[in-house]
Amino acid sequence: MSHVSPLIFDRPVRVLVQGITGREALFWTKQMKAYGTDVVAGVTPGKGGQVVMGTPVYDSAEAACRDHTIDVSVLFVPPRAMKTAALDALRAGVQQLIVLAEHVPVHDVMEVLAEADERGARVVGPNSPGLVVPGRYFVGILPAWEATIFRPGPVGVVSRSGSLGTLVSLNLARGGIGQSAFIGIGGDPIVGTTFLDALETFERDPRTQAVAMVGEVGGALEEEAAEFITRMTKPVVALVAGRTAPEGRRMGHAGAIVAGTSGTARSKIAALREAGAHVADVPSQVNEILSRTVTSDE
């Protein structure tokens, strides 16, 4: 597929919330709208015709897209319902999905990613906390309104872990450095958007001066991104969590599991250093390194 939906938008985005009448979705829809995100519609099967916080509810994404132009859908649905909801949105023409659920069956993820690829759409997640473009919009379950964590600035942050990525963003903000965007790619074994996708986005983004990349044990996403780092014009500071993870033990995320020498923190750190990335030992060092390479916001 030659054309793929952008990962971050340089214009206002129109958002659909699937599962909008659930408790968590109601809370986060309120926060997104208060931040300025344009939530244009919601979906809950069987509850079409309702209005939630001024947002019309439909029985399906297909029905919502007949009345609204939608760029992004965020899925507040359980793992077993993800495939049905995602395929509904993709077939309705939605170009970006934010999948929040963790432990989605792998075969369901594969089917959704195949459909997205065929349509030139982008899937962020599963197990993504969403994304934030500080000062403009956020989609997902991140406290974008907290200026002590998220603030406009020159560093693109991409993380498998929502909590660890948020900690890195907090440290940056405390040092007077904001973010051009925060992208949570998710920690499941198979995800739609990778570190490589995020690095390519930040390399093209004129507002991004440098990148903070937060990885963890398991999988090969960090190693796959390392080859691209050798060709980047912007500095990358990487943090890899799980240096002491025991073999065969899952650490936190479903995708954070070490098998033999594959997916270890040591192999990832070696690949990143060889590619020219700065590698931090602890989260606070990310801020220390970036403070020497980017212009502070203060």
C-alpha cells in the first residue's frame, strides 16, 4: 500500500469513540472534549439515537460515518470485541484506529491489521494508551491536560509502556522540555504501529528536534528501528526497561517476554548503541541527555 494514513495530524482531527456509553469511555470522552479534541460521534450497538455529552451515539461505525467525516476511532471495547469493532470502523472508511485493549487474541489482531493494510489505514495498538499532540489534541487514556507532564515542545516521545513513557514525559517537562507528540505503540506481542513507524514520522515532522524512545524486553521492534536510526538526522535517546528480566518470564506486557538471547535488553541496547542512539540507564537520564541536544521551552 503506497499511501498510509498519517500517524499524527497537522490539522484538527475528528474522532469517533467506540463503546462511548461505558464508564471509562464516558470519563475519557469528557476529558478529550475538554482538551479541545473534536469528538464528533460515538458507537454503542443497541444504543443508537442517544446523545452523550452533546455527542450523538450510533449503533455502528458505518452508521456514524454516513453522518460524519471521521479521521480517528478510539476503541473502548474489551479484547474479544476488538475485531468486530475495528473491522466495522475500517470498512466504514476510518483511517486510524487507537486500540486500547490488552491481550487481544493474536489471530484477531492479524485479521484487523490485514484489513487496515489493504485499506491504507493505520492501527495504533493493541494495548496502546493513545497519543497526545500537546496543545492540540489527544486520543486515548493519557492525562494530556496535565501541563506538568505534557506540554508543547521539540521532543517526540514513543513508548511501548504508557506509564514509563509518561514518566519520561514528566521528567522532560520538569526540565523545561515539552513534546511535539507522545505516541504509545502498545505492549502486546503484535502491534499495528511500530517504533520504526514513529521514528519515520518524527524524522519528517518539522516541530521535532529529537526523539525519546522507550522500549522494553521482548520482541524485535527496537532492533528493527535501529537500522533506520543510522539514517536519521535527529538524535535519538533510548531507554530499554527490563535489564534484569529472567528468561521465560513475562514482565508487565504480554509482549515483554525473553526467550533465550532473543528480545533481551542487552541485545536491544547493543543494537541501538551501534546505530548511534544515546542509551539511558534510568528514566531521569533521558532528560539529562536531551537537555544537551534540544532547545528548552523555558
